[in-house]
Amino acid sequence: MRFQTPLEPAVLIRRYKRFLADIRLQDGQEVVCHCANPGAMTGLAEPGMRIWVERNDDPRKKLRYGWRLVEHGEGQFTGVDTMLPNRALRAALEAGEVPELAGYERLRAEVKYGQGSRVDFLLEGAGRRDAYVEVKSVTLMREPGLAEFPDSVTARGTRHLGELAQMARDGHRAVMFYLIQRGDARAFALADDIDPAYSAAFAKARDAGVELLVYDTRIDVQGITLGRAVGMA
């Protein structure tokens, strides 16, 4: 998945109200930028960090820039936009690049299911059980090489696990897909200390038959693509 317009480097001044950030562009101009991430963004929102933003010229949008990446060093990036994993995974699914989810005839996004929710992807056809796939963006890394989820309490995520569990009990495939928006992860774990309720719901979902998939990504200023499967720590 390539970014629609070329990214521009900037310096983070501060992030506030979850979805807003003050940034300094290369020309020295200070502007307000949209931050599409409701999480804590631990270690990713420190003032002075070099970030990459995407400009839009849509007159319907109040803010002209969207924050996409944090740069940690030469060639090392973390994606902070929680919508990017869905776009990257959709491209990979359509290209048949996820072996565990290959062979379906149809892919639909944002399909209603559960108690008023919408599943990220529904895979259908080819004489197989429908597969309900929920996607979560993973950016937290408190120990080198260990990616964790979530980075803050997520009642919504806990609800999604319960709804996936019910789909599994009803005879469907149900898949919890964690997409790590960074390329330096060697293992994945749940952040039990941050949200014990989510970890408990995860255990119940697994007992009900919900499948687990974890992949990392390859990220640069051109785009984000699916990487390799990552195991649980």
C-alpha cells in the first residue's frame, strides 16, 4: 500500500486531545496536524521527534496534514495511523499474500455483525466457512523486539473479542489479526498490565476457537506492506 501523496518530514512539537498535534514543517511553519490514533502512543509522541506527514488538499477537511510515521533512526519507522493496517492488509488479502486467509472468492469490508459492530473484513466463498477478520494496529514496544497490544485500555477491543468468540461458536472462522506497524519486532505479547480485561477476553476468545495471526510490516516513506508472521512470546 503506497501513500497517496508524498510524505513530508516534520518535527513534533506536541500531541494533545488525542487526535491533534502541533508540528513544525521543513520550512519552519508551525501547523496543526491530524493524529489518527486514539491510543497512548507510548514512546512515539515525544516533543522533538522527527515525524512524517501527508498533505491533503481536500477542502472538506479542516486540517491539511495527517501524521503517518515516526522515524527512530536511519530507515527505521513506526506507523502511527491506525487506519493504515486495514489498507495494507486489504491489499495483501487481495493479492493472496496471507497464506492462512487465501483461497476465498469474495472480500467485503465493514460488514455488520455482533451487537451493532462492523467486522473489518469478511471473507466468503469457495466452499469454505466464512471468515470474520478483525484487525488491530500494534505500535507499543517497551522492550527491544517485543511488540505489545494494547497500549491503553480498550473496551471496544474487548467487545470485538467477545463478538469474534460468538462467531466461532456459531461455526464460522473468526480471526484476530494483529498487524505490527514496525519492522523491529521479533515477538508479540499482550500487555496484561495495561488492560487485564482485554487479556481475559483474549483467553476466552481463544478457548472459543478464535484464530490468532500476527504479522509485522515493511515501512518507509513510500508506503507500508505486509511483512512476515511473528510468534507469541
